[in-house]
Amino acid sequence: MEKKKKLEDLLVSVSENDDYAFRVFYDLYYRSVFRFTYYFLRNKEACGEVVSNVFVAVWKSRVSLRRISNIDAYLYVVARNESNRYLRECQAQRRCLSLEDIPISVLDLNAPPHDGEAPDSRLLESEVEELVRRLINDLPERCRTVFLLNRQEGLSSREIARALSLSESTVRVQIKIAVDRIVTGIRKHYPDLKLISLLMFLFSSRF
């Protein structure tokens, strides 16, 4: 409750033209907005441009911030719109590379091993993480975006539905499709991995 109140106060300050409050707001949300635009663009340079446009758009409409009940969903809507605008302009000017050729990196695979963890266990975990990363990349675009917003950003089905203009039932179906495909893909390569261990790994991984 206290955290929510602080955020509400921050948004009020931004809406009242407080430059310092806006810098705090920018620092607070920059990484999550960048990650979200990356799901669409898969190009870090393009994301830098689009994220700048997102925060410019937020500043221009700052007077309405105090009336926004869910700032996360609001930012994702703005980021989605700016990403789509960038892609349309990019295609019109024919200045895009083939974005499918640019590797996506959404997992933190450089995290230090847990103390006391056996080398074989760490190796298996690293291999499964790499496989999960590839399986996520292979998901259809909408399915991948919904899954990552849910698992990495921690958004609820309702929040994702609002951000992507989908129904909540569609969001839930997309999450189920993603989980089913990832579980099937892991079991294909690691048939001896127990299902309960597989699911615990999947839902505790840092996507």
C-alpha cells in the first residue's frame, strides 16, 4: 500500500511539471519498457529510439498521469503503439534489416552458480536454460510476448489483455500454449527429467 501511494505521489509530481520526478519515473521504468519494446523489435538500437519516443509521449501527456489507475499497462500500450509506428515507418522507408536474423536474448544466463551446487547439476541447469531460451524464441510472436510479459514482467492476464488489446481468455490460452510447447520441447530432449522438477524449473527461471 505504501509503495502504491509513493507511486501515485510520483505521478502527481510528474503531472505538475516536476522535472526531477520525471527523471525518477524514467529511471524506475526504463528497463521494463526497453525489454517490452525488444519483444517487438528485437534490435537494441531500434529499442533505444523507440523507448525515447515512449517517454517523450508520456511527458507530453503528463497532465493525465494522475488519472491513470495502472501505469504499467499504460506504458505497455504506449510502447506497443510506438513500436508498431516504428515498424511501419521502417518498412515504408525500407531501412530495416531482417529482424529475424537478430538474436534475441531474454534470459540471464550469466548468473553465478548457487553455493554448494554440484557441477553436473549446474551444467544441466545451464543446458536446460539455453534450451528454454530457444523454445521461447521459437514461439509465435504474440504467444512469446504474452508469455514473457507474464513470466518476466509479472503482469496478470488482465494487465496483459489491456496492454495488448486482447481478451483475458486469449491471454490465458496463449500462456497455456507457450507452457505446453516449452514443456514438450524440454521433455523431448530430457525425457528422464521428472515433470514436477521440469515445471518447478520452468516457473522459477528468471525470464
